[in-house]
Amino acid sequence: MSCSTRSPSLRDGDFFLSRPLILRVHFARRFRMLEADFSTTDRKAMKSFITLFLLLISVPAFAQITLTSDQFLQTGGAASDSYSGSTKSPQSLINMTGANQSWDFSGLGFTTKSTGKAAHIAVYPAGAANEGDFPTATHVSIDTAQPGMIHFTFIKINSSGLYLLGASQDSLGTKRVVQTYTPAYEVYPFPMTYQSAWSSTSTVSPLGAVQEVTGLVDGWGTLLIPGSNTYPCLRVKIKQKISLTYMGFGYSITNYTFNFLTAGLASASIAADSTQKATANGTSFAVPVGTHTGIQQSVASNNSIDAFGMRLGSNPVSATTTLFFTMPSAASVRVTLMDVLGRESRLLLNGVAHTGENTLTVDPATLANGTYFLRVESLGYTATQKLIIAR
């Protein structure tokens, strides 16, 4: 048996000369996969800030508003209907900046409705997966929209701003941290008003990507949504750049989000690419449950209220009402009533609940009018339901 050697042919030479290109293609594909994972988690968190950190006060129509930490929901969550799947381009709304504008979402042809409260905010630690990895958090956003998966976003709110610390997941009992920001990602500064500007740079683990975010309140005016509903709002322009180095090659992607924040229970958002052109299926708005929008078609519906399917027989209430919650199995349960600052006002149940739907009588007779939150804790999870007492 013999062997021989030969000079590299043109094909061989082409192969070796093209190896850097092959690596670049491989890297680009891998980055797109990683960026997709990052974007899914990050967009979920951003959506939480739009639809979950809802404001509690109202202001006169057409007035310029200022948002502060005191106005942001400190615990629990308000049920909202969200709409997406617009059939018309919102590009003209992106192009409108400045004072006393009117952003009209009513004619965009929304087709997809998600109703109920698939996510809510709880006071940290709230039984969240890997809570010990985020000791400076003040609140946790708990999202149960995806079957078999609970997504936790760890947030810090103080007088200077709203910060994202990271996220974890519980997939059928398997718990893991899926994202951390170092330093914390500043989503909004407080107080925030027209022409407020800020920037935030964080390393995102485990990807090792660098996220650079700049924000600017570039307009104020009125938000109009289907059903002739109008709200005073601030328009916030957010630029996000994600950069990653892999195998010696660098890659980056830039996108924009335009958020319309109100001092009520309404909000809207438009996603755009690096040229600030609106992306397909990137437009949405949210309103309180039951608000008339004139949109009848619902091609997608999410009826998941929370981890225990909490609901009230009536709300607001002036007398006794019933809390319904569903257990996947018999287990010890603790049910409490809290005020808006997260302080326990009353212990309603500390015992065992059976498999299936359970009921609990809530008597507000000795409580003052106002907003409260019912909290159910069991099986390592926490869920809340807003209760309004109005006599």
C-alpha cells in the first residue's frame, strides 16, 4: 500500500481561502439564534412594562403628564385586554413627534385579542424561580401565558427609575435563570416627562451580549384607540442595539420601540427596525378588561388568568363577594388580602385546598374603600387578583 501527496487544487485553495467566510456565516447564524432567544425574553419584559406597570391616577384630557415611581403599580396587576395583528401600517404614527399630538390607533384594523390577566406583578420575592439570584429586586412580573411555563421578570422600582435585573423560568418544575443584566437595565427614569432623555448599557448573560439603550420622550398629546377612547399620553422612543462577539467576529443588530404611556389603564406600542420603519405584527394596544373597542373578531384568545385561575364573583364590590381559584392538586394554601403598598390587611385562609375549583368568601365590611389585592400562595407559586371596594 502506498500513499502520495499532491499540491492543493484550485478547489482546495478555494476551500481554505473561504474558511473565514464560512466562519462568518456560521457566526451570523448562531447570533441570529441567540438574538432570537434574547429578543423573545427582552420583548416579553418590555411588553410587561407597557401592559403591566399600569398607572393608577387620572389627569385632565389634553394635558401634558409627568410619570413618577409613585404612580406606577407597586403590587398586583390590573386585568387588561390587549389587541394586535393590525392590518394597516402605523408608520404615520411613528413620524409624529412634538407637543400636543394626536396618535390615532383606531383605524389600524386590529384582529387579535388576548383577554384576561395572563401576567401580574407581585412584591419580591413572590416565590419566583431563582429569586436568590436577584436580591435587589423590589417586584416580580409573573407571566403564565405559555402552557407549562412560568416566566419571572425581576424588577427594581425606586424614585429615580424603573430597572430590569433579569429573568428566570419554571418549566414543569425545572427552574433556571435565563437572563441577567449587569449593571441593571434602566427602562424608564423618574420623574419622566416631555423631552426626558436617558441611556443604559448592560452586559446580558449568558449570551455575553452588550445591550445599549437610549430613550427619549419625544412627544406628548392624546392616544386614541378603537371605540372612541382617548387618553393623555407621553410618546417614548427607545433605541436598542445588541452587540455580540463570537469566535473573533463581531455582530450587532439595532431596533426601535415606540411606547405610548398614559396615566390610566391604557397603553400602546409600535416595534420598528433599524431604519425606524414599522415591523409586521409589531403594533399593539391594551385597555382595561371590558372597555368597548368595537373589535369583535378574536382569532386568538388567552383566558389564562394566572397560575391558579383566580377570579372574583363581582368587582368592584360593596358587600360580600366570592373568590374562585383552581388547584392542580390538593395542597396547602395561604390566601391573604393586601393593601396597595403590599401590607397584609387580612389572612383569609391558611389551610388545605382540594383539587379543582375552590371558593372563598371575602367580606369587606370592616375595610375602607379603595384598592386591595388578594394573594394566593401554594406549590411554590404566588398569584394576585385586584379587588376594588366602593360603597
